[in-house]
Amino acid sequence: MGGVSATTAPGAVDRRPKQDRSRATRQRLLEAAVSCLAEHGWAGSTVSVVAERAGVSRGAAQHHFPTREDLFTAAVEYVAEERSTALRALFPEGAEDRRAVIEALVDLYTGPLFRAALHLWVAASNEDQLRPRVTELEAKVGRETHRIAVELLNADESRPGVRETVQGLLDMARGLGLANLLTDDRGRRERVVAQWASLLEDALGEAA
């Protein structure tokens, strides 16, 4: 993820307006929260750890996010928006090769954004304050992911079984993302993607 850098040279004066500096600090905290979740999970991602990673004081972090739940609720929203942005940016001019689409979708599910989202899911299963936001935003991202996949694959969902085929593809991509958490699964993943590309060509038929 490309973040906003709010650092200045030692001894230099940051002359940006206070509002811009505040926005940049908030952005760095959210990016740090996502990175910490992806690397250390919920248990290892305290406000102090996130603040240190973002290069700000704990007090500054608590100014933006008074509690840990506030910080990670905002991180849920940030991850959801970043995932949607990454989806929309996959093929801005459309895609001609279905295998390329499948590979791109699988890459999203095996990247750091999905890893961070997964840690949020696990945290939400035990945190009542996080659960409603995670559930709501995941449903939104899921609907958008399905819609974009249908568009990129040029799939005609009026045909019987096509909707379920696309859903199966996304479930498969999510499963590959889970497998990749424990070990580098690249070799097996490439073979699975190749097989799915072949199956989808048969199931979806000619591009409309």
C-alpha cells in the first residue's frame, strides 16, 4: 500500500497546515495498524506497537483513536476501502484474458490486504465492538468483488450455474489465500489457477 509520508528531516519545521498534518498522522496510524495485524495478529497489535511503527507518540495515537477498538474499527474501514480500490484498479480498461483475471483475483487474496483482513475477522469473532463493522464491511466488499469478477470475466449470470461458478472461483481464491498464510504455496497455486482457468472457459462459454 502506498502510504502518505508525514516525516520531516531532523530539525526541520513541518510547515503544512495543521489539518493536513493531522490527516497524514491518521493515515500513517491506519497503515501501521494494518501492517501490524498482517504481521503480528490481533494479540500483538497494541496501540503502543502501532504508534511506534507509525513514528508517533502513544499520546498522538490516542488523540486520533482514544481506544484500541476505535483504532482497529477505523482500520477495518480502511482495509475494506483499500481492497475495493485494489479491485477497481485491476483492469481499468477491461480484460481480454480470463486466466489473467483469475490470477489477479487470487493475487489479491494472497496479498497483505487479505492477510490483514483475515486477522480482523479473527479479532472480530471475539470482540463485540468490532464484529458488526467487520460483518457489514465484508459483506460490502464481497458484493463488490463478485460484481467486478463478473464484469472482468464477461460472465452472463442469466445462464444457469454461472453465478455459482463465479462464487466458486472467489471461494477458491479465498481458500488459496488461507493456505498461503502458513507456507509459500505458489507452486500448487499456479497449477490450481491453470485448472480453474480451463474449467471457467468451459463453464462460462465464449465472451459476450
